Amino acid sequence: MAEIPDEEHQIEEQDIEILVDALRQSFLSKRARYYIAGHQDILFIEIEGLEELSEEEIAEVAQPILEELDLEFEEISLLPLTN
């Protein structure tokens, strides 16, 4: 299995941080964080306040951002932020 060069890994991490921040701002949240289930190629993004919104409201806000900042994950899952 080939290793990802540090520079490429750094760019990918910056892209993820840009995506998370854009989503956080769009949902008018103060806090958000992410983690990657690498073995499943899934990006989980937790955003404060999502529990107050319906799935339709979340999709309406998130979809354009996810399409604009298209990252190479099998799945990107948005979740309410837990402590």
C-alpha cells in the first residue's frame, strides 16, 4: 500500500478544515469537529445545533457546500456535536 506524501496529506487536511468551517458557518454554529474512519473512507462532521434541524433542512444547507467542495470520501456524514 502506497504512503500518502506529507504535502498531499496536508492539502487534504486543509480541504477538510475548509469544508468543516464552511458548514459550521452555514449552520450558524460556534463549534464543529471532524474525524475520519479511514478503513471505511467516511468523513464524519459534528456540528453544534444540528439536533434542532430536520434532515431536509440539513440537506438544503449542506448539499451546495458539499458539491462545491467535493472531497474524495466514500461518504460524508453530518452529525449533531456531542461533548
